[in-house]
Amino acid sequence: MIAFFGLLSFLPSIAPNGLSDAEMQSAIDSDAISANFIQEGRVIDLPYHVLQKISISIFGLSLYAIKLPSIIIAVLAGFFIVLLLNRWFKSDVAIVGSILVLLSTAFLFLAGSGTATIMLVFWLALLLWLGSKIVGNDHTPPILTISFVISVALSLYTPHLFYVAAGIAIAGLLHPHLRFSLKQLKFYQLIICIGAFVITIAPLVLGCIFNHDTFRDLIWMRDFSFDNIIHNISTAFAPFFSFSLAYDSVYLAPLFGLANIVLTIIGVLASIGKLFTSRNTVVSLLTIFAIFVSGLNQNIAITIIIPITVLSTAGLESIIEKWHSLFPENPYAHIIGTAPIVVVVLMIVFSGLSHFIFGYHYTPRVAKNFSDDINIIQDNLQGGAILIVDQNNKNLNFYRLLDQHNNFTVYTDIPEEVSDEKIAILNQTTDREDLALKQIITSSKTRNSDRLYIYEKVIPAEKTAEKGE
């Protein structure tokens, strides 16, 4: 986990090494959270935005401050995925299976993206692990039950996870094992769970009351139509399994390598005879959830990570068991059979890392969706400089937010009276005679690479002579 955290902390400086429009908007939403967030209806993804606001407050508005919450949550999500797989598989198989998925392009992107999308995977991994610890346990520690209830309540702040919570509630009423687990709760434990749920969900309920659009965004979609649902599903899953075409998206294609897909197919075949086990029931329901609810929100498609994690691990387990069954009493054959599996795992991991790192540099249709303006501006503007951003720039509010956390000022037009401050114009030039172009800062992230034009005030000749005297 230490190595994984180090890798996730290091990767954002390499790939994608920039911010998408969604990340900039996330930083704006996090900064806007105030004491009146309930009246303002700012409750969607509240846990993530609070964490991101704290990060920005401590470290300033920077690339890492925006992405740090996702890195931390991704490490926790990876930890719970390992624990979950250890509940369903042998430890050696669980560790290898988790490595294959946690180092996949899909998960690495989520871990380095400064948006709340990582919360989808985090909540599912946490809820599944807690649920697996509770179900079938005659003496469940109260802390686990309370943690599960609070986690369900907090997951409701993430759009469309209401359907997961509703599914858990229905299953708790219908499934005999779940009903038995509920009956094991003592009365005071039940009261504590209900109280914890009500307190945790209260800001969300009040936010929906003050702003009715919030409730719609949490469970439905704007401008609903069945055509939109079909289009959203096809668009959402297009990058997952495209091995020959790159899409105009923040996602690389494919998000999972061919070897992962093959292991997943083997896992599906190995699980057919165990369809009604709790593990395969959960996988089936999560797959259905990922497919159909992605019609309401394309980000939901990324939750397919959890089913692919379980199925690819099941495929790996099936391969190992088949080999061991051929030579059940020969330990040397077991070792010899393990060697090619290790080689294949290493190939999958290194090919996935190289695809992730180089893909965001050499795939134009993907790379152009990330801007490294934040690094360029912060490296070149200090000491009371002026930054000019066009009024029609879609990320103008982000640059204004950048203004609040740095020692420069953002304008939409060049001031009439210019003092001695350095003036930088984003992605455009000026022909004003009182300004002289001193430097052009370029970026490898954009097709038009000249991002920042830096000007200085021209000092008239007579004033220069007077200054010399």
C-alpha cells in the first residue's frame, strides 16, 4: 500500500500532467462551499468537495492540491478492494488479482483525476467489504454495523448511488440471511444505527428541500428521453473495449488491456456453475447497475471496475486450480506452473503502466482534453502581474479562482492605464503600442502550443533619458 500510494502520488506529474474541464469545475465547486451550503443546495458529492476544499486551503490552488483527495481516496479504495477479494479468494490470488486491476488504466486515471468520480468505486468497495463482514457472522461487532449504515448514508451524496442503497434495503428485507443478520442487532444498536443514518443524511435531505433540482440530479437525469439513455450507454462504454480507435474523451482506449478482458471472460465461464453464490449475485447486480444507470450518468460506467476485478480474479484462480489439478501431488509442477503466471502478470502490469503514461502524451484526441495552464501560469506569473483571459473562455471562473490563491490579478481586458506590472495574455496577442512582447510560453498539451504571451510596458524615450540623467 505504501508503494501504491507512492506510485499514485508520482503519476499525476507525468500523466495526464494537466487538468480537465471537469477537474477545474470540481475545484470551483469545492471552493464555493460555505457555511450556507445547505441553503445553496451544494450537497452533491459533499464529502469529496469538503476534502478537496481542505486540500486547497492547506496547499493552495495547485495541480496536486486538486488531485490529492482522489489519490487518498484511491488508496483507501484499493485497500478495501484487497480486503474484499481476500474474503472471496485465497490471499495469493486476491493480491495478484487486485494488482492487475489497481494498476489498470481505468483505476490509475480515477486515482489521478481531481473529480468525485473516484467516490463511485470507493463507496462500492467499502460497502461490499463491510457487507461481507456482516452477512453470515453470528457475532458481528456493533462498530461494523454502524460503519455500514453511515457508509450507506454518505454514499447517497454521490449521484445515482441511491439505487445501490435501495437495492441493499430491498435485499435486507427479502434475503433470509440478511434478515437473520438484522435480527441479531440489539435494540440499542438498532436505535444507534437509525440515529446515525438520520444525522448523516440530514444535510442532504435539507439541501434537496431548499433546491429541488438537487434531488433530480441525484437520482435522475435532465431532459430525460430513452434516446439519451441509449446514447449515453454506448458513449460511456465505448472507451472500455476499443482496441483500435481513440475517442475524444478524458479516457484512454482501451481502459482495460486485452489480457484483463481475457481473464474476465475466463472468470465468467468459471462462475457459470456458481451463479447463485453471494459473490456472483453481487457481480451480476453491479454489472446491471453499471450498464443501465450509465444511461443516466455516463460516469457510472466506471463502476464496472468492481465486477471486472472480481471476475478477472476468478479467472486467475481458475487457471491456477486447473494447473494444480493436473499435478495434485507434485510441488515442482506447481512451481513450474506458477512461473509463466508471474511472467504474464508482470507483462500485464508493465504494459498497462506504459499505456497509461505514454497514452496521455501521444494520443491527441485524449491529450487535448487536459490543460497544463495552471503550471504555466504559476511558474511565470508572480509579484503583482496581470493575467488577461478572454470573457468567452469556458474556464474563466477557474482562472479567477486561481487569482484568489496567487499573487496576480485576472482581467478580461487590458486596463487602459498600465503600470510597471508584467502583463500575460492567455492564448492571444495584442497590438497595443505601449506594450512590448517579451516572451511566449508554449505547451505540448494543445494543438496551438502558444499559450501565454508575456508583455511589459514600453517606457517612452524621453522618460528613459530623464531616468538616465
